[in-house]
Amino acid sequence: MPVPSFDKRHVLGELASRYGIRIDESDPALSIVLLNQLILEETVQNISGQLQERISEFDISAQKVEARAGQALGREVKVAAAQIRKELDSEILASSLRCRELLRQLHAAHQRPELIRWAAVGVILGFILFCCGVWLGKVIALG
């Protein structure tokens, strides 16, 4: 960041117009001003270099912090994903058990009327067979 260059004529004109002081271009006071100008330029360059160095260090530190934060976030995400996966597995297992129980109950509900139906058919056929036996016995005894 350079300091604007020193314009002798402008400075001499300002001194003459503001304060009524006339200084020649070879005056030692002008050399002191020029020396101050050179020291100021060197100081600004030095500070600018140090500032650039600090900014670079800050950027490197920020990148390290970002990397660490990313790693920490990655670990947290992995832990959270593992917990979610574990909970989902337990929910799936619980749902599977509930479905099996519902299927068992459904099968039992459908099985009982079927057993009653076949028992009724057996009783009716047994009764018909009994009646046929009684009838056949009467036919043979009469005959």
C-alpha cells in the first residue's frame, strides 16, 4: 500500500498561500519533509507486509478450524446415524413381531369357524348315517 508521492511544488505552494512562508526547493526543511515521506513509505510497506502475513496466518487457522469442525461434525453425524439405524432396526423388529401376532390372531379367527363348520358337517353326516342304519335295520327286519 504505497503512500502518495511527495509533490514539492504543491507543498511549497500551500505553504506560501496559507501561511505566507516562501521556501526554496533546495531548503533543508524540504529535505526533512522528504525524509519523513520516505520513512512513512517504508513503515507503511512494513506494516502492510505484516498485515498480509497475519491475514495469511488467519486464513490458515480458519481452514484448520473448518477442517476440525468438519471432522467433529462428521463424527457426530456418524454417531447420530448409528443411533437412528439402531432405533429403526428395533422398530422394524417390533413391527415384525406385531405383524406375526396379528397374523396368528387372524389365522386363529379364521380357523375356529372352519373347525365348527367341519364339526357340524360331521355331526350331520353322522346323524344321516345313523338314520340310514336305523332305516336299513327296519327294512331287513321286516323283510
